Amino acid sequence: MAIFSRLRLLFFSFIITTGTISNVSGTVFTLMNSCSYTVWPGILTGNGGAQIGGGGFALPSGSSSQVTAPPGWSGRIWGRTGCNFDASGTGKCVTGDCGGKLKCAGAGGASPATLAEFTIGSAGGNSAMDFYDVSLVDGYNVKMGVKPQGGSGKATAKTWDAFRT
């Protein structure tokens, strides 16, 4: 349990950084793609709160993008691969597809999809703590990690490849 000023999430070598919860503007997620191919992050809000990052976008190899979540935000972020979308944002992904849309607003990713889950606290008391995990509950499609930066408390960060021997 900790309060972070930034978090980085790593998909296929993709990193997310989360920002401070004591900041009224919220937590900043920096999504970094270190893969040799484009990854399409999918974002799903889990508590009926604000949809962040439009629900999804393209993240070319070697690039990063920041998305801000308001205090109290809860949701998941996953990497989609092999996507092809037309100008209207309709298409399909080989893994992690969310109903054939670029912007996943309201739709989760289809298996397999490695994902990171977050619950961002609100200022004050025990609700000020942030929680996160990397999950294979929906299968495995990309290498992913979360790296908290700044803030206070103890936190762990680990980049993990479930199939490395």
C-alpha cells in the first residue's frame, strides 16, 4: 500500500507511470511502448467514473503517452496487438480486442490480454492509498510491468515475463 506520484506500466516492454493522488488533478499514467511493434492500449473504467484516455489509442513502437486519472479512479489498462482500424475507429485486434473499436469506452478486452488493474485513492485517510496489480486473469498476450515513481510509502515494481525460462 502506498501513495504514488507516478506509475509506469510496461506492456510487451510497455511501461505505465502513475502520478500523485494528493494532487487535485489526479494520477498521471505514462504508457511506454518498448516493443518493436505498435501496441494499442485499451482502458476500461471500473467504478462508473470518468473514462480516461478516450478508452484506447495507438502507441507506436518507442513512444509514450500520458493519461490522467482523477482521484478515486479505478480501472484496468491492457495492451492490444495486431490491430487494424479505419478512419472511424472501427476494426479488430488479434489480441485484447474490445468490441471492434479503437476507443474501448465501456468494453473490456477479449482474451488473451495481459492487464494492469488500478485503484487510485482520494486525498485523506486510508482512502489515500493506491493499489495495483498485473493480472493474467484474462490470459497472456504481452510482457507488462508497473513502475511507481515518487509519492510516499513502500511499493514494489517488477517487469515480468511469465514465459521466460
